[in-house]
Amino acid sequence: MCTDPWLTVQASLSSRITAVLPFVPFTEAELMAIATEAFYFLGGERSLSVSPDVVERISRRAIESYIAEEGARSLHRVISYLLTDIPEPLQQSST
């Protein structure tokens, strides 16, 4: 009988692991897809009014700051930061 609770937890967790997936770096196309998706997700409705060219430029800027060790998280962080640089859509005045 095992009296060490840590060994019990380790045994419990390891019995549930059925596969180990190695980390494979993203391709350039995958990085672009992740950055673009992050832009539309984090930008919400506001992002729908941005031209595709601007979305591509912002996504490419995010990819330049990509940190492979952090994975997609680094792209989300950079996109979030870059979204603060996009001006709010101009309000239409009723004059």
C-alpha cells in the first residue's frame, strides 16, 4: 500500500495518458491563419469594418513578434496590443 499521496496522484494521472503529442512548429500559413483568426476574435464587431489589407498587415506584424516557445498565445497577445492602434470607426453625424 502506497502512503505517499504524491505518488498516488502521479500514478492516477499517468494511467490516464494515452498519447504524447510532440510540439510541431507552425508553418507560415498556419501562423497567418492563427493571427487572422485572433484579429477577428479579439476585435469583435469593430474588426469587421477593417479592410482585408489592413488585417493582413496587422497579422504579418504579429507574426514578426511570434515567440515559438509560447505558441499561439504570443500571437494573441500581439494582436491584442495592435488592435489598440486601430482608430474607432468615425461616428456619422446627423447634420
